[in-house]
Amino acid sequence: MRARRFTVLVFALPVAVYLAVLVLVAALWIKPPAIGWIGLAVVAVVSIAIGTAAYVLFPRMSVNADPVAAPERRRLLVLADARCSARQVTDTVAARLAGRDADVLVVAPVLPTPSHYVAVDEDGARAAAAARLDDVLAELRRAGIAAEGRVGTDEPVQALGDALVDFPAAEVLIVTPPDGSWLERDVFERARPLAPVVERVETSTNGGKQ
């Protein structure tokens, strides 16, 4: 309410001063005949109309300006090798975020075994991947990082592509041990075209990262 009153004063005061000066000049020096006072009244009406139009249109022009778009929330997708511990994955994610908020999705591909394609063993492999994923998510929560997770296929690049369909992240971290099988399978090179930023982080054997 006070802001509106201030706006009224900003537009009305100059008009009022202008009209007062015209009246004083006419009355004290010019002393016009009746027709002159009529002309002065016309000038006053025009001035008031201009001031009113400016008062009405200026706020509308200000409100109709395009708002500044809010920055899109950061998204980080983490592809975690089964041979990396929950602590190693968490340390890697924490180092990347550096305390900044982000939506995080952890993908835990199934670890293939020689008997993986036997139905019973496949169910057991997915259950093992889900258990590893739960450990990672719990460790992330203890570190103050809210994250979601999903179990992926035993082909890590396909698991990454499937996750990006539902979680279009601009950043991808591939967390793997230095001697992981993903290095031999060129996972990083094949994953690079899938997102704007794809980075491989090799964890060290002592629980940290290189």
C-alpha cells in the first residue's frame, strides 16, 4: 500500500507543480481574458491526462517484462562398479558435489557371473546388486547426500543409457577400481557420447580415490 502511494506521488507531484506554476504566472503576470483561462484549463486537463496515462501504463510495462528464468537444478548420475565399496562411491560423489545441492541417481549394474543367465542365478545377481545399492545409498545419506538408485543390466553402458532416459543428467561419474573389468571393456569410451560430461574416477585400494 505504501509503495502504491509513493508511486502516485511520483507521478502526481510534478503535474501539480506544473499546473500551479501556470496558474501563478497567468494570475500575476499575464492576467489573460476569459478565453485565456479556458486555454489554461485545456492545458491542465491535457497534463492530467498525460500523467494519468503514465501512471497506468508504467506499472503494466514493468509487470509484463520477461521474468528471469531460474537456473535448472544440477543432476548427477553415478555408475558404480560392483567392486567399489559404498565408502569409495560416497567419497567420490561428495568430492564432486563439494557441498552443493544436486539430484543424484546411483546406478548399480548387475555383476555378471559364468552362470548369470540361468534364471535362478540371474535373480540372485540382481538381489546382490540391490543389496550393494542399498549400502551405497545408506552411506550417502550418512554423508548428508540425498540420492536415489536403480539396478541396471549387466552391460554397464546399456544400464547408463537406460537410466539417462528417465534421469537426463548433464554429468555422469563412472566409479571403478584401477584394475576393474570396465577398463578392459572400454566402458568409458563408449559412454562418453551419452552425456555432456562423462568422467571416470578410479578408486584406490585403501578406500579413498586417486
